[in-house]
Amino acid sequence: MLGRLSSVAQRAPRRWQASSQGIDYSCLHQLAPYIGKLKPLIARELLGQFTSPGDVVLDCFSGSGTIPLESVMLGRRTLAFDTNPYAITLTRAKLEAPPSLEAANEQLAQRLLASQRRSRYDQRTIPLWVRKFFHPKTLQSALRFADECIEKDDQFLLACLLSILHHQRPGFLSYPSSHLVPYLRDRKFPKEEFPEMYAERDLAPRLVAKLARAYKHGGSINRSKVLRVARIGVADLKLDYEVDAIITSPPYMNALDYVRDNRLRMWFLDRSTVDYSPEPTDRQMQSDAITSAFASNALKYLRKGGHCVLVVGETVLRKRIKTHPAERMLAQLTTEYPGLRVERVIRDEIPDIRRSRKTGAATKRELVLVLRKE
Ligand SMILES: C[S@@+](CC[C@H](N)C(=O)[O-])C[C@H]1O[C@@H](n2cnc3c(N)ncnc32)[C@H](O)[C@@H]1O
């Protein structure tokens, strides 16, 4: 069985591998980083092939909201769910973005003013690992701005803040560090040699620049197409809608740890989020449970004849554990949900620029499983 799927699969079009620079239809796709993010072009092509305008499209592992955003831009209606609060913030931010740059700037000015009136944080209540990333004054203003956005349920500006939280570039708020997964780069950029990288960073101009980037191109979002976005795991999914298509990319077993890898942004969203230390281990059982929940909770809402399109890692190597998520998931789905018929399998090589870990681990090839409900 292992490897069989890959050999019967047809190759993805070459354009799926090309750089997405200049072809994203909305800069909102680049609002903030998220590991395991789908390329917008792939989402767009899958939606174009397997759905029609007006259709209800379900993404129950929405991550950064690539599929929901493309769905709405293509005139489909969207239902989006994920367990990760950062994923829900990003998905909502993209779908709830103010209609214009002017409106976004106005909203920003209000939030900044209100955040400056908030009371100051006692530094001692902030965990040391968080404090290590920021100048104390920058941390104060970032936290107060985050709290203001959380209180006003302003997911858009909250996502903008999280997007500029850590990096080594001057437009970001932290001391020199990596962008995707947060690590300090203080050895590469010692304070004595690069004192400017350790100075206080003013929030306002950096957020204004962020907004300008977010609105560089792309139209406004038709909110009437957004049916529901919520932090719900697939095991608890209950819908009031029949769906025309499910297009989604489930978590890659063993490969990515969405909480740990987003730990600094997650801490800003939820100060009680802890336990970032354990390394991802064998998640086979957990993945099987997610597949079962998907089969019993999501597929029952799919209309007869509707497509279920899953973008899944082909082989995952991690910590000497080799798994074949696509094979395993397909076998499990068709056993637990006999009404599903495999229509097509598409094989996509993931170029290094699209992989969050470029050496050794994680997945190098993904399969698009196209199933149809009989
Ligand atoms: C491969 S990512 C999705 C990426 C997304 N398509 C994008 O473009 O950003 C898989 C997502 O599944 C979510 N997830 C993991 N377990 C879940 C569960 N039991 N129920 C719902 N979502 C889950 C993770 O938080 C992660 O965001």
C-alpha cells in the first residue's frame, strides 16, 4: 500500500510550484505567517475546479484562512473552523478586514489612542521567555494594544500586530529574531555590535506601514458570504448547513506543531497558554482520531455528489518516524465512510520556499485527494 497512491497520482500543474510573488489576488493572504499554509493559487484552482459561485464551502482546518479567503473572493460562501486561536484570529482578520486603507487607518488611530490609556503591566507578571524578545517599553505598548484589540474583538488589527511581532527587520517589534518560529538571533546580532536592534520600537509607524502593505492590492471582502468562522475542533463540529464542497488541508501528523511554533503570537492572544516545551512526538493515534472525527462529523454535511478535496502530506519523516498520512487517511476515510469514491489524486512537489523546515524533517510532497460523495 505504501507509496501506491503516489505512483497512481497525476502531477500537479507546474505553476503550483512557481513563486507566488505577484500572483496572489489579495495582499491579505500575506497578512501574517502561519506554518503549513496553503498556496493561494492552489486554493483558487481547487475551488475553481470543484465548486461554483454561490456554493457553500467548508474548511474545517482553516489555519490562516487561505481557502476561506479565496472562497469569498470567488463568490462562494464559507464556513471555517480550526482549534488554534491564532488560526481563527487570522481567518477572521482576513474576512473582516476594513473595506479600505483609509478605514483601516482610522480604526488603527482609535485603537492606538485607547491602548495608551490602558493601565501599565507589571513586568514581573510577564514570563521571562517573553520579556527576552522585547525592549520593556515596546512590550508595554504591544501588550496594551493587543488587549485593546481583544477587548473590542478587533481581529484584523490584532492579526496586524501579531504579524510584526518578531523578526530581525526594523519594521518589526522584537529584538533580532526569526520570523516564522520565534528564536532570538542575539548571537548573530550581539547587542554591543548592533545596539540599534535593541532600542525601543515605536508601534504606530510600524502598524501604519503594515496596513499599507496589507492594502497594496486586492478588493474588499463581501462579508455576506461568510457564514461562520469559529474555534471548533472537528470532533465537535455541528452545522446548520448542507455543504456543496469540503476543501481543506488537515494537520500533517508528526510534521508541524501549530501551538509550539506560534508560541509568542499565541501568548499575546491567550496569556494562559503554556506548555510549549514538549517536542512533537508520534501523533499517529491523534491523527487517526482526527480522521475519524472528520469522517463522522464533517462528511455527513456534504451534499450527495459534492466533492471532498484534501491536501495531505505524502510522507512525513520526523524523529526517525516515517509516516504516510495521505495513504493512511484515505484508507481510514473510505472504510469509515463507504459512500466516498476516490475520483483523482494529484501529486504536488513542495519546493523549499514553501516548506517551513527545509532540512530533513517534515513533508516534501503533498497529495491532493479528490473524493466524491455517492
Ligand atoms: C495544514 S494546517 C491548515 C493550513 C491552511 N490551509 C492554511 O492555508 O493556512 C492544519 C490546521 O488544522 C488545525 N487542527 C489541528 N487539529 C485540529 C482539530 N482536531 N480540529 C480542527 N482543526 C485542527 C491546526 O490548528 C492547523 O491550523
